[in-house]
Amino acid sequence: MLRRVLRFAGLATAALVERRAALVLAAEDYTKVRALENPVNDARAMEAMLETLGFEVWLETDRDLKRTRRALEDFRQDAEGADVALVFFAGMAWRCRGANYLLPTDADAASSQWLAETSLSLAEAGAVLAEVAPMSIVPLDARRNDPFTVGGDGSGRGAQWRCRATRRTRRNRSRAGADRPVGWRAVCLSAAPGETASDGDGKNSPFTAALLRHFATKGVELKSALTLVQQDVYDRSRGKQLPYIESGLPQMVFISEQGELPERDQLLMAMADLTPELRDEVEAIAAQHDMPLAPLYAALISGDLARKPADERHKLLLEAASSYGQFLCRAGEICQRRPARGRPARAKAGGTADAGILRCGA
């Protein structure tokens, strides 16, 4: 069942891009709004990954608006003639009246008008990309929506001031997005419009971490790689964060060499085609049983449960959740009886970093 997601290969004109250029931007040392912790780490990790893929990379960190615009102008001149251009930004972002803004380190939130005047519009960056290459990729780890002055939990990278973007449901996310593409472009935002994304507790944000895992996946064309990023963040956040993708690329574009898609990645690709109603059902059961989403989606897809009556499907998903809990309990009991050499036995059954915690008998 899962291998059906791979049948699209060869159905469209494919292109393996040749000259590749990337401008990697990050801002965390803000002077007039709260500082962030991870953006520079995110940018350096992206720089290293892109270089392994053959990109010429220009890295700029903690620049004010003047120097950010200068970096864009230098990129316009130095990267001109590339087959594909990429701009990555990690830092704060803001959306007001349909326009997206990336915040340099000297962005000023004294008012909505002043914030717009001291920020870089995504449209301005897009115009540069259109001059550099016929195709462009814009992954933005900054599409956040929590206020940075008052309110919010202070854990995101977003900013807003009097211009709160309308909160949209999954059912009409396809109409909400980044500024209209100029030329052939793929845009991937770390969170859907009107949604808040996590800045993460580790060295990299959840979105950048997913980019590092999937952007270079062998044998996967670009739009599918971004879908893997989207679904990986969604799965690991247990449905709390779903990146937004908008693509105007006219053909399949391959960034990496050929390879076999791992089974988990096949599952992530299959998850992308499910309806919002099915996602809501899986998320509710996962939350009820304090478990990750992937086991339930695996049961849903491999058992073709979407075609079954709602009551029967719900019953089978509950059985899958119960089976997963029993599996964790048995695994925990085995670990307690036979601890790994040099490691203490687990104090409680079922504890894993990614899988959540389920108690025996739950």
C-alpha cells in the first residue's frame, strides 16, 4: 500500500539541476525585540547540508536591514545565471494585510507601519530570486504568529502588531500562503498561515531539523522532499504544527542522486493525501492515548481504513492504539528484565523519546 506513493515517478518531465546557488540568512541577536536562540545554528546547519548537495552558499547572520539588502544585491550579482536559487531564512517573521515580512536585527515594533518599514518584504526577496534563476526554493523557518512584545509563550519566531492574520483551518490552507510567486518557485513555511510553530528545545528548530533529515533524501524530487518535511514536522509535533507548501514549479526537480525511499518516509508521503477529517480523527485518538501519530496512520493506510464505515474505522483505530500501548509495555518489561550492558533498566515501561509514554493497561 505504502509503495503506491512512489508511482508518480516518471510521470512528468524531470530535471536534475546543475548550477545551484543559495543565500542563507539568520537573525537572532535582535536589538529592539526579544532575542532568539536557534536561528544561527539553523543557518549553519543548512549551509553545511546545502554544500554537500553542490550549492554555492552565501551565509549572512545577524544583519540589520541595510546589510540584509546589501546581501541580497550581492547574491543577485554573484549567483546570476544559476539553474536554481534558494533563499533560507531563520528568525522572526511578520504578516500583515497579506504581505510577509522577514525581520532583520534592527526591526522596530513601535507601530505596525514602522515595523513594515524596518523589515524586509518577502516580495522583495522574491524579485531578486526571479533575476538570479528560472527556478527558486524558499524554505522559511520564520512563519510564526505569536506576539513578541506581549502575550504568547515566547517560544516561537513570529511577530505581530495590530495586524493579526486570520486564523485558517486546514480545509482552506491551500488558498493562504506566501506572497504570490514570481517565476517558478517552491515556498515552504515552517507553519501554516495563522498558525504558531515551535522554536524547539534542541539545537535546531523542528522545521530546520526536518529539512536536514529530508531535503537531501536520495531519489526524491523537490516537491516530494518538502512534503516529507511537512509531514515529519506534523508527526513529531503530534499534529500541533503543519508546515505550509506552495509550489509553482512546472516540472519535477531532483536535488539529490537516486536512492530507495525508507519505509517511514513512504508513510509520511502517504499521510499527505489524507483528508482533514481523517487527520482530526487520528489526532484525537492519539491524544486520548498519549501516543505518537505514526502508528495510527500506519494502521489507517495499510489497512485501507479510510474506505470503511466511520464506526468500524474508529473501532479499528482504537484497537491499533491499544495494541501499540501493549507493545510498549511488553518492550518495557523486557528491557527491565534484560537491561543493556552498562545501562540501567528503565524505571517505567514504554518511555521513548519519540513515542510518548503509555502505561500498561491504558
